Amino acid sequence: PPVRTVLPLGLPWIGAHFRLDALSGFFLVVLGLGGAAASLYGIGYMRHAAAPGRVLPFYGPFLGAMALVLLADDAFTFLVSWESMSLLSWALVVSDHRDAEARRASYVYLLMAGLGTMALLFAFGLLAGAEGGYGFEAIAAAERGPEVTAAILFLMLLGAGSKAGVVPLHVWLPLAHPAAPSHVSALMSGVMTKVALYAFIRVVFDLLGPVAWWASPVVIILGAATAVMGILFAIVDGDAKRILAYSTIENVGVILVALGLALAFRANGMTALAALALTAALFHVLNHMLFKSLLFMAAGAVLSATGRRALDALGGLIHRMPVTAVLTLVGVTAIAALPPL
């Protein structure tokens, strides 16, 4: 059974509600593994940074804000935690503010984060209804018509999709990842995009109630388009970190396709197949966090050693960096879905 607690924070008349259940517990494992790996890597990586003090004040709170999003059990706590996560990650992207690329990336990211939060605000407003039941338990028990359900689904695709990197809301992702420090890129790509997918799963599969069958093809087609566009952009790019960012977009699309299939199966009463599709989506959430974090860290090691991100300007590094080469091989084997990975 879920573990619940209420703290005397947040809105005066409801406080801040938190809940730990199977879904939030799984995503907390993803956050814990990804956060621990990035933090250990960051100890050595930031020794080579010009101004590590610009990253440290925001790094720990960023991890904490993501954890609070996963634990939130009312709309107010969720939205405050979500916006804190967005602003803290923006501060990490703009940590190298003297670089024009970082400034442009942070500006685009801030615009997209604002758009996403506004969409989530409207979505939770519709979920709460005229009665203003902001607690997730009250939201899940409320009844709503098919038009309101469709509007909430659209707003969740807009709000959570913009943070996850769903096409065409992905524009910030290939800009922010190369600009951020590599361990922050690993966290944003491997973990923060999964927190966004958690938000979608929590609302659409838990709080929203039955979703009409026609909604699932929309999610599937959007996921497929995201996967195809992400990998096409990756193929034609030459920047190591930007290629990994586009690859993240592709993998988010694959996960969204599985979630769309789960919606389709559930709408047609095929509970076993719906469970299988949702399990596939969650398994790839963990899988992608592991290999994408590894590859971003490998790219950061190469960047620290050579000062370059352009793949065409790099070669023969297996002789100078054998450990990084072997770890990169493990990562690309996993991302290519080659046995046993």
C-alpha cells in the first residue's frame, strides 16, 4: 500500500501531501541510480571546470526537486516542485554564462519550461474542477466528461512532452545538453526527461480515469514521429553531445509509443497486454537512463581530454583513453540493442 504523509507547508488549507507508491518508487530508483552516478562522476569532472562554484549551489537542490515531483500527492506541491526543477536545471544550463551558446540555450529552455508549466497548470485546473480538489486522491475520484478528458490529455502531452523532448517541443534539448556540464547533461537526459514521463503516466494512467480508445493512436503516432525525427537529426549531426541529445528524443519517442499501446489495450479491456506495454515502457525508462548517462559521461571525458565535441575532429582515442573507449563501447552496444544488452 502507498505510504502517505502531510506537511504543514504549501497551501494553508491543504498542506503539502506526499505519497510513495510502486510507480513513484520505481522512478525514485531511476533518480537514485542516475543521480549517484552523475554525482560521483562530477567530483572528478568539475576539477577541470573553470568555475565549479557556479554549478554546486544548484546541483543538490535540482536532485531534491526531481524527488519532490515524484513524491508529490497534490497539485500545488507537484507544480511548485516541477517549477523548482525547471528553474534549477535552467541555472545549471546557464552556469557558463560567458558562452554565447549557453546563453542562447538557456533562453530557449526557459521559454519552453514556461510553456510546459503553464500547460500543466491548466491540466491540473481541469483535473481539480470547480470544487478545487487539489489532492490526487480527490482528483482520481472525480468524474469528468470525454471533452474534459481529451483536453487534459492534450495539455499533458504539451506540458510533460515539452520537458521530455517530444517533437515538435524538443527544440530546447539539443541546445541545452551541449551547453550544460556533462554530468548535468547526463542527469537532464537520463533522469529529468523520465520525471516528465512520470508526470504523464501519473496523470493519464492514474488520475485521469478511463481514456477513450481514439486517444491512443494520437499518442502512438506522436511517439513514432518523435522517434523517427530524433534519430534523423542525430544521423546528420557531428557534435558528440548533440547527437546524444537527439538520441534521447528518439528514445523518449519509443517509450511514448509503448505508453500509447498501453492506453489502447486498456481502452479495449486487454489488461494483460496493457500491463506488458506499460512494463516495456518502464523497463526502457531504466535502460535509457543507464546507457545514456554512461555515454554522456564518456563524451564529457573526451571533451575534458581533447577540448572537442566534433566527431570528425576525433580519432585514435582508444590508444590514449582505453578505459573510456571500453565504457563507450558498452554504451553504444546497449543503445544499439545488441545482445546481451
